[in-house]
Amino acid sequence: MAPQRLRSLPLARIGDEKATEAQDRALAQLPASLPRFATHLELHRRLMLARSGDRAGGAAHATAATDAPPPEKHSLTLCMLVNEIRA
């Protein structure tokens, strides 16, 4: 799972559609016991949405994705990614 998850963010940042494939593969391999990683992958998708020009949609979906896990599961990285999407 890690290689796909790690490929997803840089590909999402440059808008490469291969990011979606990496996200799908990573999600398929992700155990249910790691919901925070699913949230990160969802944020990668929202980053792509924002980078394609839909900043408001990307930010709204990013906020919804981060509201899903409980606050104690939030990480600094997750917060930084949401801020990157909002910017």
C-alpha cells in the first residue's frame, strides 16, 4: 500500500491522472483499521479537484473528508493538506 499512497500525493500536486490509479490501488489495499490513510487519499483527490480549477469544490470536499474521522485521528499532515487545498 505504501508505494501507491506515496505516489498519489506528488501526482495529485501536478495534476497527473495517474494519481487516481494510485489512489484506487492504495484504497483497495488499505485495511479498515487505518481510516486516517483513507482520509489522506480522499484529500489527494480533492487536491486534484482544486488544482483543476474548482477550488471551492475541492475545499468543501476536503472539509467534509476531514470531518469524517474523529478529531483525535487528525494529524498535522492532514491539516497541512487541507490548507494546501484551500490555498
